[in-house]
Amino acid sequence: QPWVTQTAQMEFVWVPSLQLWVGRFEVTNGEYRQKDPEHTSGEFRELSLDGDRQPVVRVNFDDAQAYAAWLTEQERAAGKLPPELRYRLPSIMEAILYTRTGNEQNYPWGELLPPSRGNYADSSLSAAFSDLPSISGYQDGFAVTAPVESSGENIWGLFGAGGNVWETTAKAAGATQFGGWQGGGWDDYLPLRLKCDTFYGFIGNARGAVNGFRLVLAPIADEAPPPPPKGVAAPAEVPAS
């Protein structure tokens, strides 16, 4: 069944192939400010990134880990969360699987370009910032981050699984080591950077305008380095731009 937190009413979707719940949306500014009221995601060239329903950005791996621990503590104190479960970051392989929705495909939406959904570098971005490149023939309507409900929904009911912000991941399920930024963001236009299995993994301390995260809810007993899911090759690392 779907899961909704008592804290900020955050929605999670059950994914049978992973045997865990995945956040329906990327964590938003409003949800993050429940923990850190002073946080601001700021702006990009005078366009706000700070709306309550825009994804939180300018957070790094440690910030996201701390938020997951805080949410777990809040939900346990409220009597909502059983002791065998906790909120955590997805592993890089879990993120690739739910971005692909279990299929063997290059892009979150399939194989063909331009995208059929998702917030990437589109004509809205090029209209707002004439010096920035964009995807020819693509329009998603947002020059910067989109409200999470407008970031493109996949067949598993997950929004922004591909596009909007690069999401931080752990090296393995429940690991404390940074795994990489995955999924592409609102300013990406190069085909390689839009692929499901592309990530960049050497700057876990980044707090940029494209750096955000999503949480999963998972059994603590399953926290061990899993083998790659069937049909999922080792992810391809690319330099950050």
C-alpha cells in the first residue's frame, strides 16, 4: 500500500521489485524546512528555486543523510514508524532501477529523443537564459526547477525520476558512503547526461542549484550491499558540469 508520513504528509510508493517504498516526489523546500527553518534554496539568475513545492536544492549528501535520520526519529516519536523500518537515501542501483521502472532502456521515458516528459533544459530555459544550450524541440514549461507535481510522472507513479534535480544516492542500501548524483537536472541537455545509468560521484559535498534528493522507506534488515538488479549494468560515471 502507499505510505504517507505524519510529518509533512510526504507520499511514498511501494515498489514490489525493490521491496521498499520510494518517495513519490523529490523532497521539497517546504518539507526540508520542517527540519531546518532557515534553509533557503535561493535563486538562479533571479529566478526563484525556493518555493515550498519546488525540490530542495543546495543540499549535499551529508545534509540529505541527516534529514533521513531526522524524519525517522520524528516518525518513531509519533508512533507512526515501526522499529524495523527507516527512511534513508536510495542506493545508486535502486535509483537506476526505479528511474528505468524495471525496464532495460536508456532514458527514463524510453529510447527516443527528445524526452516525452521531465524537467530538462528546454525552450523555456533558453528563452530565460539565451546563453544556455537546450534540447531542440523540447518544451516542459520550466526554466529552472519545477514544482514536484509538475516534474513528470513515470508508470510507477514517481515524479521527477529523471530530470528536475540530480538526486544524491548512497553507495549501497543503507550505506554511509556517497554513491553519486543520479537522474539529470533542469539544466541538462546532453543525451549522455539524461540516461538512467549516468551519474557523477566525486563531489558528494556539492550544494549547487541542481543538487537535491529523494528518500526511500525500507526494512533495516535489508541494508546490505545488494547485487545489481537483473538487467541493470554498472552505472556510467560522467564528469560534472
